[in-house]
Amino acid sequence: MSDDWNDYADGWDGNSDVRHYATRAFAALDALAGITGGGWQDKRVLDFGCGTGLLSGKLAPHVQEVVATDTSERMIAVLEEKALPNVRALHTDILDGSAAADGVTGFDLICASSVCSFLPDYAGAVAALAGLLNRGGMFVQWDWLAPEAGSSGLTVQQVREALRDAGLGAIRVEQAFEMESGGQAMPVLMGSGVRQNG
């Protein structure tokens, strides 16, 4: 498997597992936050590590704006080719400290779908992202559930601690759904928290 996400961009949307994961993640988010029930039309969303924008495309019809960021130039190029309304695609690393300077701040919801377990400093990234939320804004992530620390993915404890250390409240960490791969069930963990302070 290549370490360069650019290598996967052109075939990404053609992978049925990838599309199914995005559909399941959006359904779990909708159950948690009521995205499709109205009341989100004036809200801004950050899709962090957006890839080709499969989740962004599901969010966009229900919100004012989705800012979709990824460090993979080719993933962002594929997303831009879709010309999705309400989606602003940015090829950038918003964890480098330039997010606020670039106006990438003030979000009501930040989503990170199958991204966090790949980050070199997961806890630091969650803290930085939490700082981009409006008061009352929600951070939601989905990652493979690891049976123990050091395994591929993240454990419930790792997610709970990172959300708490980022100053988020109303923390929920639970298995959201399962994906099948080679006849094996692979559980997906969803973690969420709300920014309490201004």
C-alpha cells in the first residue's frame, strides 16, 4: 500500500467500500446531530481530511458551507472537479497553525472521517481542531476501533482522553457501525464532543 494519498485519488470514488463508509458515517452523524432535520442551513462545517469529498457532498445540501481540506493535492483536485455547491475545497494542512489566518475557523461542526488514526499527533490535532469550533460547535470523528493501543486504529480510551484533553464536553465514544472486509467484521468507532467555552 502506498503512503501517498495522491496515488489513490483517481480510483477512490469507484471503491464501493469507501462509498459505503461515507454513507454509514453520514447516517451516524445525522442520528447524532439531526443534520437532515433542518436547523443547519446557517451552519458552517469543516470536513477535515476530506479526501474526494464523499462526506462533504452529503453534508452540503443541509448547511450553509462546507470547507473541505486535505493535504493530498490530487484528492482535492478530484473534489474540485465535482463542483459541489456550498463546498469550498482547500489543499492545505490546517494543523500547521495557519488556519485562523486563512479564515478557516468559526465552525459549528468539524468532521474527521477515517483520518485521526493516521495523524502523527492525534491528541494535538484534536486540540487544534477544537480551537476552530464556535461555542457549542461539535467535533465528530470516525476511525477503526483498535482492540488495544498500538494496533491499527484508535481505542475508546485514546479517543475519550483526546476529546477531554481538547477541552470538549458532552463526550460520546461508541461503535457506530461495522464494515466487512474479507469476511471479517471491522468495527468503526465514532467519537464526539462539544466546545463549551467561547
